[in-house]
Amino acid sequence: MAPASTESTSGSRQTEILSFDQIAGFEQIEKAKAQIRTSIQSGQDTLTLDLDNLNTVSSDLINFLLWCQMECSRNFVQLKVRHVTSDMLRVFRFAGLNQVIVFEE
């Protein structure tokens, strides 16, 4: 799994945006985790995950998002998840993820 794109914004706050085409399977998830760690270590204030290319929720995705939140929280980085469909958001709310992660439609 490689991100579809990575972009950074500068200014007083730095934001890293990672876009994923899929999040499933051990190898893909480990690659994504490595990218997240790299972004966090590079001094980003905010990490935004763009799920524009995803339209289904799997246990792998939920576990990945929880891992991302824990890593960001440990490193004082704000996590945002954008381009979440209303159906996906419904599942995330049911799982309680909306209590710890900022989701944007």
C-alpha cells in the first residue's frame, strides 16, 4: 500500500496529508504505519488522512485508525480524517471512533 499522494503545507503549523487507495492486509498496513511514523517524526503539527478513495470499512481500517490516533496522541500531533462517506461515518460512530478522532466529510 502506497499513499496515492502526500502533500505538506507550511506556515506556523505544518500539516501532512496522506491519501490511501486501500488499507487492508498486513504488509500494506505496515507500510502505512511506517509512513505515519515518518510524518510524525518530521515534526508535523497535524496529520490528515484522506480516505477519498475508500468506500468500505473493515476491521483492518478501524484498527489502523485507532493505532494512528494512539501514535498521534503520544507525539502531540492532531489527527484528522477527511473525505469520509456518510456510510463510513455511521460505522465509525457506531464503533465510537468519533469520540477520539476528528472526521471530516
